Amino acid sequence: MRLRPDERLLQLDHDDFVEAFTRKPVGVNHLLVGHPLLTLSAIADLADTMPLTSVERHRADLPAVLPGGAPELTGPPSETVREIESNNCWMVLWYIDQIPDYKALLDACLDEVQSYLPDGEGGMRQREAFLFLSAPGAVTPIHFDPEHNLLLQIKGHKDMNVCPFPDRDAERRELDRYYSGGHRNLEAIPSDGTTYPLDPGKGVYVPSFVPHWVKNGEEASISLSITFRTPQSQRAEHVHTVNAHLRRVGLSPRPAGSSSRRDQAKELAYQAFFGWMPRLGRLRRTLRGRVVKGRSVGAPT
């Protein structure tokens, strides 16, 4: 895949993206359709090189509300990919950036986005990429993600239904539940929201913690999710984690964002008591990447 010197993989309206960032979703366009790393054949080869801990599969005929998650499916991952048109499955390959070629593609995309971030966010951290494959008519239940996410449609059609929390209190209750050990799937759809119809070449940016659910069209779908965090979004996650532990000992901590001074203190507490956990997770992914290094599929951009 070759681009002209004046072409970008992602086409974002600068002013629209800056105005929406952290606040609301916004549509994007991209030039990744037909990329050699994103064909069904390349993804099938990729699936069998990934650690099984990075492969998640469920039935596709799920309800839009499923609070506890769905049972896992088994079998060769490449078989699930190749039969996605008829197997009634929903599948995700987590952390495909473990593979050098996919890491290069992720960075090529997010390098274009980084210059759009407001100065106060502190830049990008923890870049990650995931591939979603789903059978015709598949439903991904209502949930939220802690990352900033650009969901890019590669094949098929899906409706991305973004349903923000109605107010800060409702958001805080759900985040408190999640960081106290609950599932990221919600028990109800929090608002009517907005539907973003995604065809190949289209995508949508969704801020961290904004609920959404997905309904596939009449053919199998392939979507690439490229995600990142910022120092500001990571601080919010850390404060939520510390607050959950404070609640367990009977305290009533102030929510993230209500006091900069308290948030800074909780950030220090997080680094002192919990900071080793994400570092361990990154180390595990790095070691997995070394196992599969040299067996990546397709060709770089």
C-alpha cells in the first residue's frame, strides 16, 4: 500500500477533533481499506501467532445489555477468522501491536493524531491496537473503555451507537462500580445517544469512558481499533483505582476531577502502591511479542 506524499492514513478535521477531544465522539475517514495487514487472510495468519490470552471469542447473537459478559468459545483462532461469515461468532485480537508490522501501522496512524491533542493533555501514552471481527448481525453489548479510541471500519457495515451518561453522577456511579471490581458491560443503556453508521473507510473517535454498543450489518465485519491514553486520562484512571480502595475501608473519597490537589496526592499513592501492575502487564506483552517476533504476517505500510 503506497500513499502519495500529501496523503494521510487518517483524515480528521482538525477543529472538529480538537473541539470533541475528551468530550464527545466525532466521525473520521481513513485510507486503510485494502491494507495488506488487514485482509481476512492476513488476519487469519495473525490469529494463530497470537498468544491465546490475546484472543477473545463469543457468540455473535448477544443482547445489547449483558452485564456479566459472555462465555468464551474455543477452537483454532484462524478457523474462527476464516469462517466469520457463517460461524455466528464475535472475535477480538487484543494487543496486535505485539507484532512489529502492526505496531508500525499503529504508530503511523497515531503519529498523525498526536499533533491534534491539546497541550494540556501531555501527549500520548500506552498506544495499543485491537482487531474486531464479527459475523453478520452480531451485537457487542453496551460497555465503556478506559482508552481514547478510534474505531476504523475495514470491511462490512456496522452501527456504532454512542450513548453518553446523562450526568456526572451517573457516570461516577458506573465508574465506581467498575473500579470496585465490576464488569465494564453496563446493566442498562444510559441514553438514546447517537448512531454512527460505519462503512469501509469510515470511523469514529470515542472518548474514554463513553458508553457504546455495536450492531453489525448483513455481512461479516472487520474493524481496527487504535487506542491511546494521555497523562491526564491515566491520572483519572489512577484516582478511580485509589478511590475504590478507599471505599473498601469505609471512606468516602472525592471523585476524580473535583480537586486537583487531591488528585495529585492520589496519583502519588497509586504510583507507590499500584504502579507496578501496568508495568508488569507491559512486560508480559513485550515478552509475548518476542515469542512471535519474526512471524508477523503481511507487509508494512
